[in-house]
Amino acid sequence: MSVTYEVYRGSPEGKIVGDKVTSTLGNNQVFVETLVSGLCGTDEHFVKTNQVLGHEGVGIVKAIGPSVTTVKVGDRVGFGYTHSICGHCDNCTTGWDQYCRTVELYGSADFDNGTFSSGAVWDANSVYTIPEGYDSAYAAPLVCAGATVFSVLTKFGIQSTDRVGILGIGGLGHLAIKLASALGYHVVALSSSEAKRQEAMEYGASEYHVFRSGQAPKDMAPIKHLLLTGSANVDYSSLIPIMDTLSTIYPLTVSADPSNIVTLSLVTKGIRIQGSMVGSRPVIRSLLDFSAKKNIYPTIMKFPLTAEGIETAMKTLREGKMRYRGVLVKE
């Protein structure tokens, strides 16, 4: 079965370009009609390529290919950073399928499919049923941003008594505060100014501190787990004084530029730097259910799912005016 759908690509000039794609549904593939798409900072990394952009989608399954058994036509599903997995390697079978040995990820494969589109062809193993009653516009950011922080908060041994720091209150950080608080952790919000104090406390932070490189907050107890959700260019040496012994730092906004780390300071306090990708299938499904049951919603701004709407949303993000996740909505 062949399907044709509209897509929005990047370009060498950084402009959003409309296009049409025709695909034939293969084994275990579904065609999803896109309802909404979240906008992520990662999309900015690929805006000067000609790939189809976007990796935080929610839509309706409109057609299924051979062997599809996990979803049916009419289901409302999320689809995101992971385009396809094998489903049977060691990582897939142990709950870490984002590290599938043959995974196809946004930005590295399947360049004709993305969530900035009227539809997409996706691996049926890599779509997630959206809980009934949970608004699609709120669900979309959970598929990437929410899943990224939820994976850290639930898969790396954080205890209910631990002090969990969130450095940077933006698209990832505001969700990390909401989710960490709902999980019962003692949440310590860190930001470069007082501007976001009220919001952070409303989102569930137990403490709020102004933190700038080289200026550790006074009288703040050390942090056991620190999620870096702001600028990717972090001075790691400035983090050491606020970290507890046997603690962990999670860099969730990343850069291709090298980071200077004095390993002696890590050794003397037993500090770990732990990488973590977007959540696995079990994590994303758990997150969607958890958010629906606990009434947790991203803070969003809506834009039309058009070339002009995408460019406006990306400009808003670049200028630091997004509060806090942009969502592109089909007109």
C-alpha cells in the first residue's frame, strides 16, 4: 500500500521547505496522520539539512502494513525520536531499546519521515498509545522532552530521600521539576537569575537557588543527582562544589564541543557523569500513563503546523522566548 503526505524539510539556508513524499508501507509499518508536533532544540541542529524535521508527534493511525499487531487503524499514538528498532537484540529485550543495536534515530536515518508533516510512515514497535482524554498538544512534548527526563528520574536508582537538582528551567527543565516532584523527590531548582523562581516553585520545586558559574549558592545542601537541562556549554568544574559524594551528573542538553573536566575532582568525591538518551518504549508508555493519572501537563505555546508556523516557533525558541515547549498544531 502506498501513501502520499506533505512534509516540511530544512534547507542549506535554514528555511523551512514544503515537500511531498510517497512511501509504501513495509512489514510492521504504520501510516500516522499527524495531529500535532512538538518543537525541540534538537530540531535546530538539522534545520540546515534537507531532512524532514520533527520528532515529537501525536497522530491517528490511518493504515497498517503486513504483520502489524500492536496497534490498529484509528488508534491515537505518539511517535518520536526513535524511528525503528529490531525488537530482539539484548538492549531491546531488557528495556533499553533506545540503544538497539540497529536503531534508526532522528537525524541519522529515515530522512523522509518526521513529525513536521501531515503524516509519516513509522515502525509499529516505535509508536505509543496515548491515554484517552489526555490532550494531544500536551502529549507531544512528552514523547521526547518528557521521556528524556523521566528516563533519568526512573532508571538510574534515584531514591525518594535524594536531593535532585534541575539546572536550567526551560523546555526540559520545567518538565523535570514537575515530574520529579510528582515522583516524590526533593527538587532543587537552579537558574541563572531570580526570574523563574515563582514558576519553579509552582511546578513543584522544594528549593530555588540562583546559580552562576563559579558562584556556588551559600548554605545549600549538596545534591545527589543533577540534571543539566539548560545550556549545553557547562563548566563542569563549577558543578563539583554543589555535588554530594557518590553523586551523579546527567548532561541532557549536549554539544559536539569538548568539555573540560578535571577527573581528580570526580575521583575525590566519587562523582559520576551519566549519559542518557530519550526514553525507551517502556519508559515512554509509563510516562504517558503517569502523566495522565497525575494530571501533569507541559507548559506549552501553540503555533500552526505550516512552514510559516514552524519558522515562527523556531524563531521564538532561538530568542529564548518559548514558555516552555512549542507545539505545532494541524489547522
